[in-house]
Amino acid sequence: MTNEHPPAAVSFGKAADGAEPGATHPASHAADAATMARTSLTALRGEVAKAVVGQDAVVTGLVIALLCRGHVLLEGVPGVAKTLLVRTLAQTLALDFKRVQFTPDLMPGDVTGSLVYDNRTAEFEFREGPVFTNLLLADEINRTPPKTQASLLESMEERQVSVEGLPRALPDPFMVCATQNPIEYEGTYPLPEAQLDRFLLKLTVPVPNRDEEIAVLQRHAFGFDPRDLSEVRSVAGPGELAAGRAAVRGVHVDPKIVGYVVDVCRATRQSPSLRLGVSPRGATALLATARAWAWLSGRGYVTPDDVKALARPTLRHRVQLRPEAELEGATADGVLAGVLATVPAPR
């Protein structure tokens, strides 16, 4: 993920289309709403930085996922503020937030909800699980068995929960942020490819550099409490997200860019270092994230650099290395970097 920061970014008289004075043109209103949404979502990074130091790239990735109505897999060692980051993001967007600690004994009903018998009415009533929220943090998702992991699949793909054959819609917006530890694999259940493919982005949360770590300690020395986010303001909300999503759908994509995305994804299927390349779903995801990044950068069109910037976070979890490549020290990011270097970009 690139560390580049996207820039922040009622007429009177007779309108060109014959509208009466004082009338607002729908296209102009939509453009104004989109500009305000981009400004608010750009300001969001500054608010998150009040609680989390040095993770601007990850915050940008989370915003891109919200604009694309996707989900995010966060990977990082314990203690790099993954939970605080997601909780602070929810605060800045005025979204409902819930956290589930995934453990080996967690049951599907503990996530989605279940029917409970009510003695007063002599009927079963549905009690919503924590998945009924805007921002769900699935902490250490690979520590729970596949059956419970799979309980999230319908929620992530269909944005609903089915209990006893009755579908129940989830709130909008809805995003799953799942975390996993890249170091400790003992006693874990690796996510199957089908579920990994449901995550729009896989973002790595790095350990802060020396200066950033000094800033973290200084904040704690001056009394910073990560449980108290009262200083973090809500600078955007569902309305800004909806306006941003509408604007992203209007970002122009040249046919040459579409061909470039397809060529990059097809090249992964032919790479000698990979036993599994990117699926067409992955190509669709890359196009969507590139459009969102272009809009956040203040442009109404996608460039090859947008595709390159989002290729690794969008595709790294959709490819699988061959065992011999792993033994030679190859990584998914390294292979993707090689693919991007060899596939010619349109001019």
C-alpha cells in the first residue's frame, strides 16, 4: 500500500438547461456532495492520528474498502493498535462498532444471533448477534474453527443473516475487519481460499518506526488513554460514504485500463512461482479499489499508477505460492511486484 496521501479536496440566474433562478441542478448538487464527502473522508485521517500514530496507509485502505462496500483482513503482530485503529475509525465516521474475540469454542450463533424461547410469550424470538452492526472487528479470526468462520460468509457476501430459513438484513454500511497474527500459527485454522477471496483488501499493519514509536510513548507519558476517544471527532458519516460511493461509480475507466487490469491478473495465473493465481473476482476487486483511490486522489479517471498502487493489497491474499518458491524465500508481494514490472502499462 502506498503511503501517498490523497489531497483534500447553488447557482443563481438562468441555468443552461432552462431551470428557474435559484434552482439547483441535480448534477451540480451531486458534484458538491461528492466534493464535501472527499474533504470529510480526507480529514478523517487527521482524526484517527489523534489516537493511532503512523498508520495513514492502513486508514486509507479502510476508507477505500468502505467506499467499495468491501471487507478488510488486517495482518500484524500483537500490539500495533489494530483494534484501536478500527475502533477509532468507527468513531470518526459515527458508525456502530462491535468486537468479537474469535476463540476455538466460539459457535456460529455467537456471531450471527439465534432464536431464544421467551417464557412470557411462549414463542421463539430472534436475538441479534454482534454481526448486526456497521463495523465488526473479528479479532484473530483464524483462531476459530471453519464452521464459525463460515458463519461470516453470508454476512460478508449477501449482507444478511439467515436463521431458520428467514433472511434478516444487516445495517448499511456494513464492513468486517478481521485480524490475524502473521507469526503464531499453532492452534489456528487458516482461512480457506473461498473466504479469503471475500476480503477486498489484505492490509499489513507494520510496527512503527523509531520516531513514531517515540511519539506513541510520549503520548502515553502525557496521560493518553486508548480507551478514551473523547477527543476524536466524527468528521463524516453514512451520508458522506453514500455520496462517495456514488462518485466512485462515476469515475471513468478507459478500456485500456480494463485490459491492463486483466493482463496483470492473467499474468499471476501463468507465474511459475504461484500455484494459484488471481480469479476474475480479484480482477473486479482491483478495478474497484483503483477507482476509489483515483477518486480520493481528486481525479475522475483511473491511471495505471492507481492500479499499481492497489495491486498488492488487493491481490496478495488471492494468490498462493508454490512450496518450492516459499523455500527459496519468495513472497506474494514480491511475486506481484515482478508481475507489475513485466506487464506493460498503457500510456
